[in-house]
Amino acid sequence: MKKTKFYNIHEKLGAKIVDFANFKMPIQYSGIISEHKAVRNSVGVFDVSHMGEIFVRGEKALDFIQHIAVNDASKLGEGRVQYSAMCYEDGGIIDDLLIYKFSDTEYMLVINASNIKKDFKWMNENNKFDVNIVDESDEYSLLAVQGPNSQKTMLKILEEDIELEYYHFIKTKAAGIDVIISRTGYTGELGYEIYFKGDQSAAEKLWNEIFKAGEEFDIAPVGLAARDTLRLEMGFCLYGNDIDSTTNVLEAGLGWITKLKKESFIGKNALLKIKEEGITRKLVAMLSKEKSFPRKDYEISQNGKPIGKITSGTVSPILEKPIALGYVQKEHSAIGNVVNFNIRGKEIPAEIIKLPFVNK
Amino acid sequence: MNIPEKLRYSDDHEWIKVEDNSALIGITDYAQGELGDVVFVDIDPDLESITKGDSFGTIEAVKTVSDLFAPYSGKVLEINEKLADEPQLINTDPYGEGWIIKVEITDLAEIENLLDAAKYKEHIGQ
């Protein structure tokens, strides 16, 4: 089991540590709800160093990315980030990822920790463009600083006085350490993700400087559990829950990143066919007024018949109501349709709504 | 870890506080810590009695759901109504305001067979 460079800090803070994707990760510090609210109301810091960073370098770096990812990376300028996904030939999802463009010949792909090995292997198997693919996941640490006060916090420790736009990044220094900082995140809030190389002392220095800068905003460490409730309130997909190799990007509501007009990419033919024939099920967002809430794999029914399954469920700390994502048969997927969560033998009504659950 | 000396404990991390012919039942500080933020305590309001070892309800935390198991058998005298609006009392005051159910004692031996504080401490490996 690997440890991130912040492990000692997490232990000192009394975090509850769990094994996740081959890492010892903090799942919770003070409590999910208080951590969640710290991010929505002020600012919180996540250690997400377990995420993977793959560098693609070479003359045909763009061609390679266009081939393996569904979004159109030719539209991506230097210093910009793009959300994308990789699919199998049948349209099933290998992973969702962020693509950072440094130059025409250098990109960084940020992938899910649990998929690093699989993705790296897939990329190499499909490297017909002679690009250099390097897994630098072990060298890079990653902190996410998220919340309405994240900008005020970060501006105090960044070398340059920058105003990053959404999904833009720069290389600069923070607390004297070389970083790649992007205005991205998984919470729906104003926020940043900060990538850097360096040993434990550099990591701890950066962490401590961020917390000093955020002290006046009651900055809080946030664990993976609140990261999950925060992303679910926005309806962001989580690989392994809402998307995986058995789901395709179209039924997952990721048609907006899937550029079927792009010349060619792995999975395109299958996705074109699925589009033409129409999807049979759809990932929907459901909100209930009851107290009991569904979890992954709970059944969804209507008029006593099963129509689908929950892929993510929790109680929204902000709405204080059950929220869930799940796949239901297409004919039951309309906004406003009332379905049932089957929770331990009870039917709990829930309405299909338009995302996000919490408006930002 | 708070494990009050005067209480009895079950293997399933409940505490039992004897008051004359009945006892209050709740979950331990250790259990609430493991569960995390409690958001819903689901017990049938018409529940009349509980049977040792059987589930009499569920406790929902954000991350997980857990059954409540009866530490002994008896007639239900009261269910803590405060938990309907303030389930977090289980986190903030597990041995006090966060009590869950009050149950009549019919067989004192059942209570005496439960763990004392030292044994419970051992049970959770502290």
C-alpha cells in the first residue's frame, strides 16, 4: 500500500485512513458534513495525490490523444484543460480524464487512481503514433483547494498574481515550490488543483503555507468521503460507480464531451451505432423528500417493476435530502417522472430532476 | 475513546444503561466514530418489543448503513423522539441525549451476561 507525501500530516490531524486504489488515503477528518460545508461555505483542502499523471510527448502527441479520447483535443489551446474519456471499441468507458496541453508536443493526462495500470497499458497498446508515454504518477503530488475562499487563499502564496479562468492552468511557484495550478475541481465550487513534484518536506511546506493563508477563512482538510458527497451534489460521474466498462458515454450523459464528428477515435463506430439506434437506458438524477436514502446497486422501480439501478446515492448535506444517480430504462427517464428507490424492502418515492442537485 | 464504567455493552457496539426495571440503549462512542455522521435512525414507531439478537431498526450514516441489534429481549417503553430531527445527537452525545430506545427488563440475567467496560474495551481492541 502506497502513502502520499501528506500521510504524516493526515495522521497528525487524526484522519480516518482507508485503503483506496492501492493508497492509504484520508477518508474523513472532523466529519463528512462539516468538511462538506467547509468547501461549500469557505475553503477546504483535499490530498488527491493518488490520482495518476501520464505525460504524452512527441511530434504526434495530438494525433495520439485524438485517437484514444472522445473529446476534440484539437480545440484545446496551450494552458487549457479539457474533460474527456477513453472508450473501448464497443463504446464502454475505460476512464474519464483531464487533458492538460503544455504544447503541441506535450500533454498531461490526469486519470483515476484505480485505473492507472489499466490506462497506461491501454495507451501503450494503442500507441501507433510513436509518442513517448510516461507514467509520472509516483512523482507528482496533487492538492485540491476548493471553495468560495480558495482564490483569496491561493493568491497569498502564489508567486504571480494570477486570475485563472475556468479550466485554464499555468506553471508557477506556490510557497516557493514549482507547481502546475489549474482552475479545476470535483466540487462545483471555485477551486484549484495544484500538481507538484517534491519530497515530503516540500509537500508539508506547501500544505502548511496553504493552511496559514487560509486560516482567516477557517480552511479545513477534507477527506475522500466529503469529496464524494460534493461531487454527487453536482452530479459529476465517478468511475467505478456511475461509469465503467459496461456503460457508454452516451447513456452516461457524457454526449457533450463525445465529438462524433471527429475524424476517428477508438469507440467511434460503436457510439455512432448506439446513437443511431438510440440508447436503451440513461443515467438520471433523482431527489427524494424522504429520509432513507439509497446506495450503490439498490434497485429502482416504477409500478412494482424494476426499471434500473442506483450507481451513487447519499444524503445531500446541503439539501438534507436523499440524492442519487442511477441508470433507468429510457422510457422512464424523463425529468419529473416519479420512481421508487427500493430500500431494504421499502419503496421510497423519488423524482427525476435536472442536474445539478445544488445550484452554484 | 469514551467507555463509561457503569454501562454494559453488547458485541454489536451498543451500550445498556440500567434504570430500575428498564434500560436505555444506545450505540457506543466507538460505534458512532466508525459510522461517522448519522443522518437517520429508522425504527418502526409502532415497535412493541425487541428480541435479543434481532435487528430492531437501522442507523444511517452518510457513508454506511448499520443494523441495530437487540442486546436483550423486552417490551419497548420509549423511542427517543429527538433523534427524528436531530440524529446527529448520536455523534455529539452518544451516551446521553443520543440514546435510542428504552426497553423493559424481564430477565436480569440477560443484562448481567453483557460485557462490562473492561471487556468491551478488549472487544474493540483498545
